[in-house]
Amino acid sequence: MSQTFDFYDKQAKASLAAADDALLGNVRDRELRSAKAWREMADRALLMESERVKAEVYRAARRAEEAEEAAQSRAIPLG
């Protein structure tokens, strides 16, 4: 997991804890909105990381295919 996800997750948990401890309704609502926003950012960070990994796997496969094609084209004698 990335540091960004860990930070967002920690903030979401802290906001939830603050909401639980809040004595005033408006403070509780604010902390719950904050927790929701932090949770969305954490989820987005996880999604971006998984998409980044998928893209790297795809790029590595493409590079391997291109290298194989280049090796085959060099191995075929011309005329």
C-alpha cells in the first residue's frame, strides 16, 4: 500500500473517532463528512495504485512482444 493510502485511511479513522466523541450535532456531522471525504480519497488512491500496476504489466508485456518481434526480424535472412 502506498503512503498516500495510509495517510488518507488514518485521517478517515481519526475523523470517525472525532465524530464519535463530538458532543454537538454540527460537529459530528462535519466530522462524518470529513471521514467520508477521506475514505473516498483512500479508495481512489487504492484504485489508482491497482490501475498503475495493471498498466505496468501491460507495458512490460508489450515490450517483451516487441523485443521478440525484433529478434525474429533480425533472425530471418533477407533475399
